[in-house]
Amino acid sequence: MSRKKVLDFDPYDVLGVDKDSDESQIIKAFRKAALKWHPDKNPDQQDYAQKMFHQISRALALLTDVAARAAYDQLQAARLARSAFIQRRQQTESQARKRFREELERREADAQQSFKDTEKAQENLEKEIERLRREGSLLLRKEQENVETEMKKRSKQARVISEQIPDLEASVSSEGARIKVKWKRKKNCSVSYDGEALKNIFGKFGDVSTVAVSPGGKPTAIIEFLHCRDAVLIEAETGWKDCPLRVSWLSKPGVPRNSGEISAKKDEQKPDKCCALDVETIRHTASSSALFDDFEAEVLSNMMSNAKRKGCNGSTGKFGDV
């Protein structure tokens, strides 16, 4: 609980003197102030003048008494010291509060920047995902178009082969012979057969007139001889060690047949033989079983029509180089 002030004014200020003034200076200052603030001299403001005259009278009594003046000076010194201490503490607290406020503002700014960076990163991610989605759709459509183009190409090749194989098998004469050669493509094997390689391998058994290699799918080829010298050795031929061959006869030498009859028999008994090559090709590339079934039906239909046509006009054809 704070004490009630004994003096509610500063005696030095009332008399207009400083703290180092002596008694004579204080008395002189009182006389001057008394003449100024005497109530008789201030009829217009007697109340205020009376108050001021009372204060200068008390100030004179206090400052001309050595003990009272010393007690007052000591109290004022304590008040000044306390005021200075409070001021310093307030300044220190203000600086600490300022630093704290600045730190809070900095952290808040960092948090806002981090939030903005996160938002920007999120927007960039969404843009990239959308771009990938668009580009992925374009790529998918392009690949689908490529598959469709490849399917049409292979379907056309299959129709050509399905039309030519019966002609090749039906054109056997007493001098000629035809074989079907198959092999497997191995992952670690860098070699494979082409028309020239097969002609070199089987040329030692006779005069090779035609070599037809499948355009894709299961590796297969048909080889026609004008004349062959040893059918047994032809059957035993295995080709390269890293990529062995399997040989089967389509027509052995010296076994003449009617072309129309052969075509009809082939269509009746072994329709798969004529289209096996292309069926395997489509099995490898088709994206659904429905595509394969449609293609197989088309090939078989072409073969049946071709066989009937050949049987009716009795003509034979040659299988050109592929």
C-alpha cells in the first residue's frame, strides 16, 4: 500500500531555486514570490493566489530548516534513483520485447513463405501430373495406332501366304520336291536364318529354286528343289548347332499329284498346316483372342476359296521370293 504524499509540490520549483541554493537565496526568492502571489495583489484569482502563497510559505519553512531540507533531498534522491531504475528496466524490457516481437514476426514470415512454397510445389506437381496424363494419353493413342497398323500389315502378309502356300504345295512334279523347315529363336543366340543362309545349307542336296521365309511369328520357311539328290540327308539336316532346324516334307521327289486334288485334300485334312505360320504370328502380336479368331477364320476362308478355285481350273502357281 502506497503512502500518502506529505508534499504534493516541489518546494524548489515553487520558489524558483535550485538544489544548491543557500538560505539567503531561498529567502530572497520567497520575498519575490510572496509579492507576486499575495492574495491582495490578485483580486481576480484570489483562490489560486492564496494556494500559491500557502505553497511558497511551506517551501520557505522546509528549505530553511536544515534537517527538513536534508530529509526532503534524501527522499527526492531515492525517488530519482527509483525512477531511473524503472526507466532502465522498461528500456531493457522494451528491447527484449522488441527482439521477441521481431523473432515472432520473422518466424511468422518464414511460416508463410514455407506455406507459399508448399502451395507452389503442390501446384507444380498437379501441373506435371496433368501433363503426364495428357502425354500418356497421346502416347497410348499412338501405340494403339501402331498396333492397328502392324495388325493390318501382318493380316495382309498372312492372306498372301495363305494363298501362296497351297500353290506351292500343289505344284509338286516328279522332278521337284518341297520341304518345310522350322527353328526356334533363342534369347542368347545372335544368329538366325534368312533365305540366303537356308539356300546355302540345302543347296548341297540339290538345285534350290525357291526359298520362302515367314515374315514374322514362328520361324518357318518353305524350300523348293528343282532336283534333289538325297532325300534321307535332307531329312537329317539340322543346320547350325546354336540354332537347330527341323525338316518335314511337303512333297517328296518323284511323287506326282494333281494340283486341284492336293489343294482340296490339304483344305479337308490339314487346314492348320497351311496357316500355322501366320496363326503363330498373330498369336504373338494380337492384343485379344477375338482378333486372332477373326483372322484365323479369314485365313481358312481364303484357303478354302483358293483351293476350290485351283481345283476347278487345274492351274498351279509358284511361290515367289519373300
